[in-house]
Amino acid sequence: DSKDEDYLYNSEIHFGAENQIGRFAFVSCTNQITLENNVVLSERIFLGDNNHSFSHPEIPVMQQPNKAGKPILVMYGSWIGVGAVILPGTRIGKLSVVGANSVCQGRFPSYSVIGPEHARLLFRRFTRR
């Protein structure tokens, strides 16, 4: 069962100077998210230092508390591309570029260029005879 304190977070969001945030950016914080100065968040990005819990068999998922997360840090001058997802515990080094639709988790050094894998054929629905 969930307790009242499972729904209380001591979260902190820190935005540095001269940052740009695109339309439909979504930030979900239960711990700490920090953007240093001159960071660009493109449109439709997601920054989330937490995740939903879904362990209770009788409570709808949307009513269950988020699990407290691990801090996210996006360092000076970095650019987060359209549709990118930054997951709990991620650290993006300074002056890095995260490509469109990338899913990032972990530590990336300064001056990194981070990108998603290219699309590939998963399977064919039908084959012609």
C-alpha cells in the first residue's frame, strides 16, 4: 500500500541564465534537475528524474506515486534535440549535442555528440510470392 509520504517530494529544478526551452517541453522532477547556463531544450523533449510505480494491483497506475528519482544535470552550452528523452541519473557534459529522438541515460563527457540508432527493418508483414 502507498503511504501519504510516498506522494511528497523535496524536488528542486534549477535553470541557469540564457536558456531556451522549446514548445511542449515536459519536465517531471521528484529529486533534482539542473540546467546550467546557455542550454537549449528543443521542442517535445522530456526530462524526467523519476518513473511511475505500478506495483499495487488495485490502484490505477495514474494514481500511484512516482518513484523518487536520481538527479539530472545538463551542463553549460549543451543542446538537447527535438523529441529527446533524458532519463533519471543522466549527466550531459558541457557543450554537448543530443540528437533528435535520442533516449539518454548515464554519463556523457563534455563535447559529446549523442545520437539514436538509425531506423532498421524489424520484419515484413507479408511477402509477395
